[in-house]
Amino acid sequence: MHSAAADTPPKILVVDDDRHTRNLFNRLLAKSAAVSLATNGAEARKLFAAGDFNLVLMDQRLPDDDGIDLLREFRALRPRLVGILMTGFADARDAVAAVREGVFDYLTKPFEDIEALEAVIGKALELDRAYREIHGLRARLSGAAGIPDVIGQSPAMERALGQIRQVAGLDTTVLLEGESGTGKELAAKLIHALSTRATQPFLEVNCGGLAESLLESLLFGHEKGAFTGAGQANAGYFEKAHGGNLFLDEIADMSPKLQSSLLRVLQDHSFTRIGSTQKRQADFRLICATNRPLLAEVKAGRFREDLYYRIAVVSVRMPPLRERTGDIVPLAAHFLDTYSTKFGKTCGPLTPAALQALENCRWEGNVRQLQNCIERAVALHAGGPIDTLHLFPTGEHADNTVPADAAVATAALAYQVARSDFEREYFQRLLDAARGNMSEAARLSGIPRQNLYVRMKRWGIVSNK
């Protein structure tokens, strides 16, 4: 079980009128979490008002309340509250209602697989941590205009961010290396935002997306009549970035001619526009990025060695997503919130199966691929929880009135409902055979006494004493 933060245990509220269920969760969670127990809705409201809980485990049927209604009430006060609904009376309609209300998971009592139960609780706390990390980040940046959201607390990402914070305030060239989609552009914007040049221009050019002549004109500028179509003089990015930061993305794709020209500019920050002989000066800090190992390009003879050492004064490697898997859930939650707001929808939360699928994916396209995956899911989903089928559709999307996750819950519960008839009759006969003695019934059935009691109470065979 993970804690809500590095130094504080998560706070979990368990609401259930059954003493055995409360005791089960208290024993299961007490070593790793601060557990609060309530027997009814009134007690739950008092505890919820007094504490900031990371997770609420709610019985569906309480003596004085409906569990779904109470979770809805709590989520109105805290929209990102992670809640799990528990029931001893499996009903497909209730499962669909719970899913549509944004309940993280819908569990049927008694809990036969404790390890699976612990895994669900762990995933729920992981989602809560993601929400809190995003909220904390936004709170820290609320008064800092222009600083981009950078989600990530994994060791690999912390190393990269630590380097960025160290060099951001220094007037030195920075090389950002990493696979496509790892966030190099975002890192460049963060360097600019944290630098002493933050109030000055930040200009960016993708060297791999432009022809040599166009890139040269864009960087150096040109005079009127310098070439066909040059109807007027135009300042280049070297000039326009004066006082600020110039970001050259995919620097490895720059032609040998422009590599040589850039090296001369970096010698003394002087240059001439195309079609001119007048030298100009520009004070800018250069940030470069590449998705190919630049030193390997040097050894292969495709990139100038002297230019490499000029731009790689400080080199920061942006880690691929497979090296920062702990950031997948916070990133997914961030993108889900972003696109739900952008598209004016109420999508979420991510279901346990969806979270597991996200963590199991290889993400060859890294953060950009994850972002596109969440954007597509939100764009094509009417609203409510996001399940695996929304993230990774296997065919054409259909405009279903019932969300795919609700349909899955309904199908799964059909078996549970069929099984319930057998259970009710079996346990009644078992208790009759044991002459009402629970210990003897447990011995005859091979089911632990506590679990047997919970099952029988579920069918009204024993009372809550």
C-alpha cells in the first residue's frame, strides 16, 4: 500500500454498518493508512467534514442513507474524491449507476481475494496522488505566469528537472536530448520561464521541417530584393530573439552549410542578413534539442564536432516514458482534466482496468502518445468514467447510450446475480445442518468463520450482532 505523500500515510474513510467489514478494513489498512470508521451516513458526514480523505470506501446500503447518494454528495464538495462502492447485493442497475456517478470501483462482498482487494485500494490511492500532484503543481504556478505545467516526480524526471533548474538562470547554451515525445519543447519553455530572460522573446524553430534556404532566411533574415519574392526586408530569428532565448529543435537535421553558419554566429553573436554586408549583433541564449544522440551523429560524420561542443555546454537528457512509469497515472489524470475542460465534458475518473492498461502500455511515442490517447478518448466519449475500451478501441467507435465500462459491469454482474440464488439456498441449508452454530458451519463448509458470517448476513440469514 502506497502512502498519499512521501512522509504521510493516506487517510481512508470506511463507511459500513457491518462490524465485521469495518474490522476487516481496519486490520488490512491500519499499518499503512490512517483509517476512520463510520457505521452510517450521519457519522460519515461528520468525519468527512473534519478530514481530507484520500479514499472513501462506502457501503451501498446504510441504515440512514444510500451509498451512491452519499458519495455523490461528497464528490460535490470534492469533485476529485476517489470513492469505492461496496455491496452485498449485486445488482446490475446499481453497478451502472455507480459507474456513471464516477465511482472508482464497484466491489461485491464478501471479499474472497484479499490481494485483489489490496490491489484495487492501491490503484485508488495512486489516482488520488495523481490528482493531488496536479493540484499542487497548479497551486505553485498560479502566481507564476508563463511557467508550463511539468508533471513528473519519478527519479528519472526529477534528475532532468534538477538539471534544468540549475542551468535555467545561467546564460549558457543547453542541449536537450531524448526520444520524440519526451517533452523537450516543454523543457525548453521551462528553461526560458525560469531564466533571467523570461520577460524577453522565446522563439522556436524546427530545423527538420524546413528546406535549407527557408531555414537560412528564417534565422538570418534578408534584405529587400535578396532573392525572388523578397519584396521587403525582414529581420530573422537571431535579431528577433535579442535579449531572449532561441530554441532550435531537431538540430541534428540542420544541413552542413547551416551548421557552419551557426557556428560562426555563436563565436561572437554577429551575423549578416541575406543580401546584406552589414554586420549585426544579437544577444540571445541558444537552446537546442535533438531526438538522435548527437555525439553518434558526430562520429558518423553527419554533424560538426566543433559545433557539437559549442552547443552541448550543458546537456540534459529527457527520459522516455518507460523509464518514468510512475508518472504515467499523474500525466493521464492531467491530460484527462485538461481535455475534459477544453471540450466542455465531464469525463473520468479512469477505471482500475484503464489505469492498469496505461501502465502496461509500451508508449513508443512517449508522453505525446499518451496525451493523444487521452485526448482521443475524451473527444469520442459522451462523459463518465474512462475505461480500457475508450483508451484502446479495437474497432470503429459507436454512439452507445450505455458507456462501455457500464456494459462490462452489467455483463459481469449477470453471473453474480445468477449465483446469488444458489448461495442463498446453500447457506441456509448449511446453517440448518450445523443447528445454528456458526463455528460448526464454518468447519463443514471450509469457509473462514468471519467470511461465512458476512456472506450469511448478506442474505439476511444471520443478524448484525
